[in-house]
Amino acid sequence: MRWMIPFLAIASMTVAGCRGVTVTKTAKGYFEPTRADDIQILMTRPDKPYEELATVSTNRWAPGSDASMHNALRAKCAPIGANAVLITSSGVDRGFAWTSGVAIRYK
């Protein structure tokens, strides 16, 4: 029975550790960081001109936890100066939600 405690601790860290946001910068240059609270989450392309700053992806979220996932995207994209995250695809795979898109900055 003692062996179950470390096993359960490692199993929970493995699942929790896989959930996160990956941001890969694609733009040249540097932009001042923005406030995470000001970053928009978009499902359609905005009408105003913008520049793509980075590709973003996240996975291993419980279905229905969109607000938490969106807040994690905002927090990771604020330091690179994003004004919005444009979600290009999302879905559920093996019981976990995933999302990918681009971080953008308005011109």
C-alpha cells in the first residue's frame, strides 16, 4: 500500500506537467509586453491590419475549461507584446482539449 502514494504523486505530476502553452516566436524585432488582461481571444480574423508574432499551441486541458485555457494563452503571449490570440484550430483528442493558433499585434 505504501508504494501507491509515490506512484499516485508521479502520475498526477505527469498529467499536470503535460498541460501547458507553447509559444514559438516567428516575428523579427521586439515589442513592449502587453497586459494579459487586455489580450483578446479571437476565432475569426480581425478586420484591422495585424502582424503575426508567434505560433501558439496548448493541449491536455479538460473539455469545458476554455476560460482557463484562454487565460493561459493570454499569460504566455503578453510578454511578447501580443494584442490578441487568433485561434485557428481546436478540438478534443483522447478526452483532452487542445488549441493552436497565432499571437498577433495590431499595426
